[in-house]
Amino acid sequence: MNANRIIDMIVRQVMRRLVNHGVDKGIDMASRVGRKQGQSEARNSPEADRQMRDTAARQKQGAKQMKQVTRQMRRFMKF
């Protein structure tokens, strides 16, 4: 391995980490746009908590159904 390839590899690793960090920060900032200043996620109303639990349950159920459909499709595609 020559020096040029080693340097390229190191630069790619550093750039990947910087880009990932920047994307994470951007997503965090975008998720805070709708909130009032000083409002934290911990102070949700009981209604909001219930709604978040319902949404999470629906997403979990949807993921389970997708796994089942994927398994069935693999089974059908064998023949």
C-alpha cells in the first residue's frame, strides 16, 4: 500500500465522520424548529404522551407486518 492510498483512506474516514456529525446536528436543529424556546420534550401533556405511545405501537405493528410479508414473499419466490 503506497502513501497516497493511506492518506486517501484517512481523509475519507475524517470526512465521513464530519459529514455524519453535521447531518446529525442539522436533524437535531430541524426537530427543534416547531418548539417554543425553553420547552423540553419531558414536559409533554398526558394527551401528547398517549398519542406518542399509540403512534409507537402502530409503527411497531406495521414493522411486524412488513417482516411477515417479506418472509412470505421470499417463500413464494423460491418456487
